[in-house]
Amino acid sequence: MSTLNTAQSRPAAFHVIAGGLTLATIDLIYACSFWAWLRHVSPVRLLQYIASGAIGQASFDGGIATALLGAGLHYFIATMMVLAYYLASRRYHALAQHPVLYGVPYGLLLWAVMTHVVVPLSRAQPSAHPLMLAMVSNFLMHLLFGVICVVFARRALGLRQ
């Protein structure tokens, strides 16, 4: 009698959502730590900045409500990143075979889309003088995010690690 491993017994949606939660939480821990260290930015202010992408400058006057909106948007976007990779890897199974080989380029794609499409099209006001350290660390974190997306897409497909 063979037993299914836990990853195979759960539906794909479970792994996609778990991937989004993991990805967004790691990103928030990184971003809150980085900006608190560098510029003494509070987590609430950081989340309000995320919300400003949807509602503009008014997010900074909305207190905890707009911070929660920012958190919700952040977790939603991260989950969509995992979902997109999962859907692509369902069609092209090779994408799920090597987390680093395919995850790093996917992370590069995520960085490019967020940096050059999503943020410019949002209502968020980018810094007039971006810091090189912030740009480089953001780029490197997105490479890691791509690998995380592949790991959770593999789990959603029921593949062993």
C-alpha cells in the first residue's frame, strides 16, 4: 500500500495560496526591515505606500484602514505571481523541473513587470531620487521571489522536491 505525500493530497489552490502567503510575507519582512533600518519608515507607512498604488496620496491619511488595504493588495499580487507561474508550468512541465534555472529568469520578469509596468501605471508616487541600494536589493529579492514561485508551482503540480 502506498501513501500519497502531503503535497500531493492537497489541491493545487492550496499550494498556490500558500506560495502567495509565503512570498508576500518574506517580502514584507524584508521591506519593513530594510526601510526601517535605512529611513525609519514604519510598517504602517510602508503598507500605506502599497495602497497608494490604488488610491493615490489619500492612502497616507487613511490610517490602519489603508495599511490593511495595502497588505491585502500586496498578498493578492504575490498570489497572482505564483498562480501565473503555476498555470504556465501546467502547460510547459519543464518550467517546474528546476527552481533556480527557471525561477531566476521568472524573478527577473517579475521585477521588470513590477518596475516598468505596474508601479508606473499605478497612482503611487515614486521617489524622485531612488537609492541605488534599494534598487539593487529590490532586484535581487525579485530573483528569489521567482524561485519561490517555482517551488510552490512544483508543489501545486504534485511534484516531489
